[in-house]
Amino acid sequence: WTVFLQMLVHNQIVPKDYLTEVGDEEFAEHPVGAGPFRFVEGRLDEQIVLERFDEYYGGADDVPPVGPPFLERVIFRMLPDASARLAALEAGTVHIIQGVPEYAVPQCGSNPGVMVKMTIGTRPKFIDLNVTKPPFDDVRVRQALNYAVDVDTIVAEVAGGLGIILPGPLSPANLYADPDLAPYGYNPGKAEALLAEAGYGPEDISFVIDAYGLYVGVAEVVAAQLREFGMNVTVDAWEYQEVKPLLLDCERQAFLRDWGDSAFDPVGYIEAKWQS
């Protein structure tokens, strides 16, 4: 199984006797693992508190640092709102944040007390299309959308240049992504030709893009580009838990979102999203 080593990071080593004795529900409330910290208390919607486990064996000798951790206590605080995370970082009430919005990267980088670290993400962003109904049941219409959207402009203006245009659904960090594939590219003439082959003109295509959180802004830009191309496209903003059942029942048309690819298993990733 070629993805075995990468999948190991998604598995935890836990004491079988304790898990068997208390059961899954109690174990989730009071977990015991095999790492350098021990669980003290926590709730997934508030915070998780860990303390150094002084009896930790030290880890592998060839993967430094070896030995007990330097920190005595670590608190993971749940701050789903990006503005709240940034404010907490600037105020010094937290020391590390993730998911920094693109617009805030220059602000953080100009602060002498803040260090910005970047890496390739494992959550590709794309638009899900409802292929059970017209017009997106025709592959030519779906392809036309790819050619009609100027992704270079979106990356430059919305993401501040902090993005990679993908030729397919896999993250470029995925070891099994084909490096020879090229993105569609912006070609409105080809988009119009594909629509004509499918029996449509741009003015015949009308749909709503659903989005939530930070993706609403991206969806607005995509919709504006498609309107300029001649389509009638609008955006609805949702809470994810509200729109999720509608998506699963194929009641919506398009949904701009991301999807995690951290396991680097292309079979599991593609089956989860696109198996019919």
C-alpha cells in the first residue's frame, strides 16, 4: 500500500486495555495517547489543555528534538473567526495561529513581533457542480466554465498572489498528482465554442454559487467574471451545516469550497468526492 507511511500521521497509538475498559465515548472525553504531552481537559468548541509528560521516552533518536518537550503546558484555543485569531495574535493572548487570510499576510509580515511561515496547502479549492441536472450534466458546459474563469486574476487580486492554479483536484503536495498536467487557462473563445457545441449560449446559463465563510468573497469574483462572460450567476452565502443537506440531496447547483487531501491517497480522495 503505497500511501501507508503518509497515512500513519492520521492514526494514533492508544492503550488497548484502557480503551476496551472505558469505551469510545469515555475515551473521547479522557484520551490517553503515546506522545510527549498528556491530556488535561478540553472541549472541541472551546480549548484543549495539554501538559508535558515527563516520562515520555523521547522519540526516535534520528528525529530531533529528542527527549521531553521544552514546554510545560500547551493550550489549543478554538477561534474559528479569522479576525478574532488575528486580534488575539496581535494582543499576545495567543502565540501561534493558522489559517491566516490572504489579505492579512502583509499586515502580519510588517509586524516585527510576528513571523509568517508558509507551505503548500493540502485543501484544494474548487466548485462542486450538480451533474444530475442541466446544464451541468453536459461535460462541455462544465469544461466551458473552466475556460470562462480567469483564475490568474483571482489568485493575484483575491489571494494576493498566494496560490497555485491546479490542473485537477489533487494538491501539488500529493505525491501522486501528475506534474505534467497543465491548468485549463483562461480562454473565453473556447468556452463559448464548447457551449455552442452543447446547444447553449452564455446567456442561456443561469445558476447560483453557494459558499460559506471566506469563500463567499471568492465566489463573488467568480460570479462577476461569469456575468461579464454573459451568464446570469449570483452568490448565496450560507452556514455550512445549513447548506450541507441540500447539497447531499442534489438540490443546489454549484458550491465553492475546499476538500482535504492530507492523506495523499488519490483513490480515497477522489472516491469521497466524485464516485458515482
